Amino acid sequence: MTVTDSAEPMIAVDGVEKVFDVRRKVAGTLRRERHQVRAVDGISFTVPRGEMVGYIGPNGAGKSTTIKMLTGILSPSGGRLRVAGIDPSRDRTRLARRIGVVFGQRTTLWWDLPLRDSYELVRRMYRIEDPRYARNLDACVELLDLGPLLDVPVRQLSLGQRMRGDIAAALLHDPEVLYLDEPTIGLDVISKAKVRDFLRTVNAERGTTVLLTTHDLTDIETLCSRVMVIDHGRLMYDGGLDGLHAVGESERTLVVDFAHELPPVEVPGARWVRSEGPRQWLAFPAGDSAAPLVTALAARHPLVDLSVREPAIEDVIARMYGAA
Amino acid sequence: MGGFYGAVVVRGFRRYATYRVATAAGVFTNTVFGLIISYSYIALWDQRPHLGGYTEAQALTYVWVGQGLLAAMAQMGGGFETEMMGRINSGAIAVDLYRPADLQGWWLAADLGRAGFQLLGRGVLPIACGALVFDLALPASPLTWLLFALAVALGTVVSFAIRFLVGLSAFWLLDGAGVVQVSWIVGLFFSGMLLPLNAFPGALGDVAQALPWSAMLQVPADVLLGQRQGADALLALAFEAGWAVALLGAGRLLQGLATRRVVVHGG
Amino acid sequence: MEAEPRGGAAGERTPGTVAESVRAYRLVVRMWMRSTMSYRASFVMTAFGNFAATALDFLTIVLMFSHVEALGGFSLPEVAFLYGTASTSFGLADLLMGSMDRLGERVRDGTLDTLMLRPVPVLAQVAADRFALRRLGRVVQGLLVLGWALWRVDVHWTVLNVALLPVTLVVGAAIFCAVYVAGGAFQFWAGDAAQVQNSVTYGGATLLQYPPGVFARDLVRGVTFVVPLAFVNWLPALRMLGRPDPLGLPGWVDFAGAPVALVCCALSGLLWRAGVRSYRSTGS
């Protein structure tokens, strides 16, 4: 075991690059042209022990390539990587004992065998001592409601049940870092909530560091205080959720119900979007306060009701990508 | 509807045409097997020059035609049945059953497209290799080649019909790989791929000739080698057509049973 | 079984990798056996079917001998001796790592990644993948034919010959295992080329059933010096049967099987490592 200094970050990524040689057919000929694709193009970040970070970006942005480098499956073309003090590409099998990975669309459970058998295999493969195994299994079973499922063949489980089973399998050996790739994809609302609650508990009680890739921004909103956005292999943003709105130049919407129908109103600092009877939608920068706007409006017209709508993060990111 | 199945045939052909490395690897494998079997036949025909009514040149032609047809007849895999079994095991077959297209018709069209490609991509080169190394007895008459083409076409339908039954077995047997493997070995033996059926002794030979697998190599090869000419060649084609109809019918029946099973179990 | 080689540059620094590989292999095999046993009826049927079907292989040779007294100068019991040794060795290798040809598929669909996330050698996991006890059918059938051949064949049973027989079976299995590993490694670069492996494994097993004298000399040279299949059974069998080998090699070569097998395993292990390294730098 490597003793990790608690001051040292759990994940340290420094100028990491991954370049792929791709052969592409030249249209209309039999010739194939070689060219390089920079899937990850100089990324740097650190994740301190116990943090829960969202890692988002469009398909093909370099998310899974990063995760694969962090697990040691892929070796980086350049830069420096450390996870729990270990160089993943040099010591993949040693690192494997200290990390847990869940791929949302790829189960590691044994299709024809009861859930319990898959856990037994994990116990033996990772050489988990009996008391620790019993303790971890009990905790997972309780928090993820796996009790009635343990003796059911995996092929008979629903998608949500299987995902819960997979998450438990990744945690039996007490990993210090947990990578989750789309852990809520395809799940119903209740299963999603269960998974999120569980992850929050694990993070809080065991101090497990979590890196979460997802398309469901509710996952990020409910779980992560920090989010990293990657596109075209580059880190576009690293910070809090609120800051993301500012960077994305996102807008909030003020919905105003006037006393009677009005022509589109004009107020400084806001933009008319649409009208529907006496109700009008006005957009303003997400970073600004709504108060001066409301004062200005109230000074001119009688107001019946007001509400402010937060921007959808999808739109924020779309804007960011549009800008990039 | 004809246009639809035609499109499926074309798609099947194109799909296999994209596997270039696999095709090259297959040609290599067929050539290696062709060489090995050729030498063992030479040893055999050296001692019995007219075994089974073939000359040595005919016997060698038989070997290479067999290697040329092996992929088209999907005698050692590469057909649709593994994919179909996968869909049955995962339950995705339930979706297929509710499609407007007929299950058997759809797979038949796709498999004929595949066979068409394999015939060109993996049939021609091994035979050419064989012709380079050994003296083969290939016919000159275009009529013989036409009859051969018909015999091969009917043979691919028989091959499909058998593999469709194998694929459907996944509804009842869960170790698909084992069933497929057994069906390969039986098929290789009874098609005459290991030894021409006319070199089988006595009753075993008669039985083997009458079984459907003979349509996959023995019958087309006999037509090509001029062992069956004129009315006899037509009889050979009728034999193949008969088995094709019977086996497709059996597949239809079994598909009906399987469908009912899916409906009962809810997929 | 094949073990991932130790030490070296790319360093998987798990202590005792060979023991670790064997252990992981057995763990995965056990899971597959339990999976098959959850469909017991299906297993019994396919195991029997497999056994019966491989017998057709030998039946082909028997049918040939219904027309001739000898093939390439060998009698039926002598050919059966070649068949039995080749089939047993190949059957063992096929049983132990017959799913190596699925590697290309695993690379394509990305499931190889899940194996690489576990703290045990990947080769052991891939070799144990889809372990199927039904493949025992070929081994049993090979041993039965070999038993019959030993009863009928005329061998001068010196101590050396008695010792040579089991060694030959193990060496043969090891050489075929090496071919399986090399074939698997090859799929890191050409995932669709799994078939090429079949031409060496299935093709090789077919080739070795017949006396070497049947084949063109260049072919025999190829399987002696390039892909050393001749060491699986031809060379030791010719010695046991008291026949000269067609290449006229010095007598000690007949006993070189074990070192040749070791070299094959080492080379295929290196090829495997190169394959894994290439996968890790290209991801495809």
C-alpha cells in the first residue's frame, strides 16, 4: 500500500494529452490517409480527497478518454497523471484495488448467475477480508435495497436494479476513488433518486472521491458542488455551478403578469422574448439581480404577479460550445 | 414487399463487403485448409484412382470448390444464426416479431445477401489458388456453370433453412454456442466437406446423399464436375428445391411455436 | 495454462504474476461453469452432442481406410495414433483457452475495458472467457482414439517411449495454447482476422492427423521451422512408431518438444504484451 499524504490531491492531472492516429478513407479512392486526432489536448486539474466532481461535455469531447487514462486502460501521450499517488498507466493492477468504476451502459455482473455470485467473485478477485466484505455488502444492501435481489439471476433484474447492483459491486473493496460514467442513464425517476441518495451517503460517510460523467444535469445539480466542462479535448470550465452560468452567458427569464395586455415592454438591462395575453417573458443576464428590473417595471405598469426562471444547464453548455 | 426484401438482400451484401480484413483472413484460412485436404486426397486417390467415380483432378476440384463454398454456406459460422440467438437470449427478438416484415423472410433475405458476397469475396480466390497449385477439372460449357450457379443458389437456401432451425433452438436451449458448434460438425461431415459422399461406403453413402446437407456441397459439385448431366442435373436441382421447401416450412412451424412462447412469457 | 510473463518494461507490478494468473483463471472459469450449470439440460445435450460430433472427424478417416490399406504408408492404427495425439493436445488447448478468438469482438464492443479494470492479469481473464466444459468432448474423443491406437499399434515400449507419450500430449497442448495466445494478441491490431487463427489451430490439428509423408516437403518444413506444429506430435510419434522423418532431422530433435513449446509460449507472451501495449496507446 502506498501511503497517500492527505494533503496531496486524490487525482492530479497535469497537461495530459492523448493523441490517436486515425486512418481515414479518402473519398472516391482506395487510399487511406493517416492523420492525428487530439482526443485530449492538454488538460490539467486536481481533485482533493473526498470531493464529488461532475465531468461533462458533448459526445466525443474526450470524457471517456480521460476516464480511461485515469483508470490506466489508456496510456497518455503526454503530461502527468496521478491517482491516489499512483501512475495509472504504469501500475494499472495496483491502482485497480483502490478505485471503483461503473459504466452505465456496460454491466460487470454475471448475466446468468444470482447477484450474490458476482459479489463473491469481486470478494475473491480483490481479496477482501471477510469482516470488511460483510460490512460493505450489508451497507450496500441496506442503502440500495438489494436484499430481495441478491438471489435473483441478473438477467431477471430491471435496468434500475441492475445499475444499483453494479454500483454496489464497485464499492465492495472500499475504493478511495469512484468513477461513474452515466450512472443514471435509462433509469426511472425513483431509481435515479435512490442512486443519487446513495452516492451522497457514500461520499459523506466514507469520504470517497467521486468523478461523475453524465448527461443528466440534475445529477450534477444534486450531487456536485464543482463541475468541469470538456470540449474538443480541452477543459472549457472548472468551477462552481453558478459560475458556469456566467461563463456561458446564460440568461434568466423574468415572467411578468401585467394587469392588462400591453405592447412589448422595453426596460434597460432586459430583452423582450414573447407575450401571451397580459403575460410577458423578459430575458436578462443570469449574473444580474432581478430587483432593479422589477422596480423599473413596477414604476411604469401595474404588476399582478412575477416569477424568475433559472436557465437550463443544457442551454448554458450549448451556448458555451457555440461560443468556443 | 418484394422491393423491401430486395433492399435487405443488398444491405446484407454490403454489410459483409465492409469486413475486408475478415474476408482476407477467411481466404487465407480456406486456402490453408484446401492445401491440407488436397494432399490427403492425393494420397487416397494415388491408391484408388477412381474412388467414388472421380479422377484425381476431379477430386481436387471438389476440394477447392468445397473451400470456395464454405463461407457462402456458412458452414463454419459467419452466418446470421449467432446474431439471432443473441437477440433471442436478450429478449430483443420480441421486437423483431412485431415488425411488419416476416421474421424468416427478413433473415433469409439478409443471409442471401451475405452468401452472395461470400461467394464472390471468399469463393473465387481460393479456387484460383487451388487452380494455380494443382490441375483442376473445371468445365468449359457455360450451361454447366449455369446449372452449377442454380445448384449453389438452392444450396444456400437449404443452408439458411437449416441454420434458421438452429437459431430458433435458442428459444428452448440456452447454450447457443454448443448447438451451433454441433450443427457445424454435422454439416461439415454430411455435406461432403471432409470426404465426398460418393466415397462413403454402402448404406451410409446412400443416406448421406439423401440428407439435406448434401445440397451444400456434394450436389453442386457433382453438377459442376459433370457427374450429373441433363435430366439428372435437373433432378439434382429438384432434390435441393424439395429440401429447401420442406425445411423452410419446418422453420415456419417452429417460428409459430416460438412466437406463441414469446407472447406467453411476455418477451 | 498460459501465464502472463513476468517483469519486463511495461511492468504490471503484481507480485507472482504466474500464480496470480492461474488463480484469476480459476475464479473466472468457476463462474462460467456455474453459469452453464444453471442450464443443466442444455449443458448435457450440448456436451454429448459435442462428443458425438467430434467423432465424425475420426469417422472420416475410418471411411478413407474402407478404400485403402494404408495412407502415406501408415496403417489405420498408426494414423489413429497421430489423430489421437493431435486431437487430445488440441482439445486440451481448446478447452483451456478456446475463446481467445473472441478478443477482437471484445475490443470492438469495448468490454475488454471492464477486464482491464480488475486487479488481475487480463490474459487470464480473456483465456477463461466463456469457458465451456462441453469442449471436454474433443479431449475425451481424442483419448479414446489414442487408447484404441495404442492397443493396435506396434510400438517398442522402451522407457523413453513410455515417458515420451504424456510429455508429447502436454507439449502439444502448450504449443497450441501459444498459438491461441498469439492469435488473440494479433486481434489487437486486426480485430476481424480471428479466422487466421483457425487456420493454424483447426487447420493444424487436421494436418497433424495425417502422416507427414502425405504433404509437400515445403509444407512440412513450414510446420517444423516456422509454426513448429511438427513438435506437437509428428516428430515424437515418428520416433515411437519407428519411422524416419521425411526431413531427415537429427534424432535429438524428436525430444526438443518441451524447449520448443517453452519458446513458443514466451514468444506468444511477448506478442500479447505488445498487443496490450498497442491497445493502451490506441484504444482500439
